[in-house]
Amino acid sequence: MPKLFRVLAAVFMALGGISAVASMANAQTKPVVTTLGPDFPKTGIFIGNSFFYYNNGLPGHLSLMEKAADPANKLAYRNTMVTIGGSGFDWHDVESYFRPNAIGNYSFDDNNNVVFNKLDKLFDVAVMMDCSQCPIHPKLNSVFTDYAKKNSDIVRAKGARPVFFMSWAYADKPEMTAPLAEAYTVAGNANNALVIPAGLAFAKAISKQPELNLYAPDKRHPSLAGTYLATCVVFAALTGRSPVGSAYLAGIDAPTATFLQNVAWDTVREYYAK
């Protein structure tokens, strides 16, 4: 285990709990890219695994939140999901996802009518997530580093901007939070890419309200509340807007949704030092 990870783990064990991990985020590498503005993206492809597709898919929730925030331009927002269960960066043929007249060629309107899209380009951003352990696994972290660059180069060559999605720790392994945050931030800086700090938001929410369950029974995948929290973080990171007060609640009770919105906004501002 790299020295940094050993130190982080030792401090975590000494101080104990998720609250220690959340506070340690301030001691980690700072992100270089802190906004996608002023030309904020409206369309995205989400490339990853089941962490994205649980609960009917994070990108679908994101589209509904974006449209609720900007109803006058709701037709401009489009998010597409390409996922493989258990996949890492190296499982995906990112080049093929940008082939013309394929992914994103058509979509559905509010009345479930098929709409054939006339696109100047397929996507503004590609949001990419590695497998849940890959960035910090001793046999897979080099693959994470190599494919972070390879896939970022492909995305840029296709006219989109690469974005990395920082995943969360397992419910029973909170010590994963800090090294995952560090690995994604370092990769983001190396590739001049925005990093979405979803993992840090999970840690913050648990430290503030541990009785709220963000996980499915397997302790890895997100519950609906977990997906909603991640959606709020993605919304804040990609649009530069606060999710606080969003009318889109994903079927979650209003007090819980408000709590998660605030956690997401606080996390994004702290991570990007705004």
C-alpha cells in the first residue's frame, strides 16, 4: 500500500469514524479544475457500472433535476448511460460510444414519443467512473491511471470534456473514502478533468445523519437516497448551481431530500474551495 494510503488509514483508525474521513478531505490534494463554466454542459454520457444504473439510473434523475431547474430550456438537457456491471475503465470501448448515428441518435419526449436528434456533437461531457475498488487496488490502480488518460484523450478528440466521478466507500469499509478521493483528484489533475466528489458527500451525509441509509442491502450499491445524493452532487458540479430547493425529489420525502441537497452543495463548495 502506498505510503499516503497507510498514513490516511492510520489517522482514520486513530480518530475513528466517517467524521474523521470527512475532515481529512481538507488535507488531501486539491482539485485543479473546479468548474466547467462559463460554458456549462447540457448533455452528457455516463460511462461506468452498476453504481450508475441502480434506482433507474443516476443520469435519468439528473435530467429531471436539470429540467426542473431550467424549464425554459428543458429540451436542451440530455443524459445517456452506458454501463457494464462491475466494470472498470478498461472494460469500456469509449471510442465506439462516440460513433455517429448510434448512441444518442434518438430519445423520448415527455409523452414518450420518439424524437430523432439532430446533433452538432453527441455530448458535451463524458462522466466516467472506474470500478468501486480499482483506483485503490494494488493490482488495478495502475490500470486506473493508464485508462484515465487514454479515455480522457479519446473524449477530448471527440469534442467532449472528460469528467471523473469519485465513487463512495462501502458501508462497512468507510476507510475507503480518503484514498478514493485522493486517487480521483490526482487523476483529475493529471488529465485536466473535473472530478465530481460524490464519495465525499456520502461520508459527510453519514457523519451528519448516520441513521439515514444510503446503501442497498449489499452495503455497496446506493439506496434511492444514495442515488439522489449523488445526483445532487453531479448537478452542482456540472451546472455550477445549487441543488438546494430543487423541486425534483425523486420520490424522497421533503426533509430528507432537503438534507441531501444541502450536503451535496456543501461538499461541492468545500471540495472546489468556493
